[in-house]
Amino acid sequence: MLISFSGLDCSGKGTQIAALVSLYNEQKIVNRVFWARPGYTPLFNYLKSKTVSRNNKNFQDLEERKKNILRIPLLLRVWIYISILDLVLYWGVYLRVQILIKPRVIADRYIVDAFVDLTEQFPEVDIKNLLLWRALEFLAPKPTASIFMLINPEIAIARSKRKIEPFSNNITSLRKRYQIYELRHTLAHALIDINAAEKPEFITAEIFKSLNEDNNFEN
């Protein structure tokens, strides 16, 4: 069984995944959480470790170097293709194996989020019509349920200010991503929209109900 969680950063995905994992652990159901983002998958991280200077570990320095590299059209295309290829391997092969051996697998970010990441970062590239992207959509396993944490950018940015986020976005970026997420119904399988602006315990109850899981906590 594969359950995916999607939505803007600070929409509450991590909190709700933790609640679901806690429920499965209480019920002694073997489970595993997968996190993936274009450019931060195993193969891509390995390649970066071989090309980035050991003395250049500052996050801002790395991001600036990345921007400079991606100004070169050929390298931009290579970056996109490798990031999607690694998702094909990670989701299309490795994730499929895990689903076969574990009763519950939870994807923290999935196809919809990868599309939003790539489209927002590379608006000049038609991601959806890339042959490799179509291969990813075909090979990645279809979730039993796709939970989408629906929240407006203003609430998301307010939440991000209250905690340290490794992938923080400004309000302009969040609004762009929010608009791209409106395409989610054409990208996600078995999509369930959840109002992520509600109280966490109420959201948890809604998710458990949607998944037909036992609800053992008090509202």
C-alpha cells in the first residue's frame, strides 16, 4: 500500500506523516517513509559529492554555484534529465520493491511535488512533455491514496518563519508554486484534498477517515 503526501512546504505534511507512522507503529504494521526531491536523490547526491569541493559546504554558496551552472543551457538540460532519471530509478524501481515487502509505504512528496519543483525552477522547459518525465509517470507506482495538503501561500510563509526550513521559499515563489499545484488533479492518482489550515488534530482525523484507518486519538 502506497500513500503519498503532497503540498507546499510548511503545509503540515511532516506532522501528518508522523501521526500516521505513529498509528502504524501502535498497530505493529511495518511501514517506511520515502522522501525525494529533484536534485536531492541518491544518485544525484553522489554525483554532487564528487563535483563539489569539500571546502564549499555552505548552503548559500552551493545554491549560487548551482545557479551559475544552470545558466548554461546544455548543463541545465543535463541537470533536469539526471534528476528525473534518478527519480525513475528511486520510485520506479526501489520504491516498487519496498511496496512489495512492506504493508505500508508513505511517500513524503511525490510526482506532483516533483513536477512543481521542476516547473517553478525551469519555467522555460515543458517538463510534462519530456519523454523521460512521461517514463517517470508510467513507471512510478500509483498510490492507493494521494493526500494533498491544501494551504494558501500566506499561511505557509507564516509557518515557515516559526521554524528553520532547509528549502524555504519567499512569498513570490510560494505563490507561483501554488498556481502550479492547481494542475494536481491531472498529475495525481486517487487524490484527496485536505484543508491544511485546520488544527493538526482535526486534519489527522480527516486523513485517517479518508484512509479508513482506525482513529485512536482524542480530538
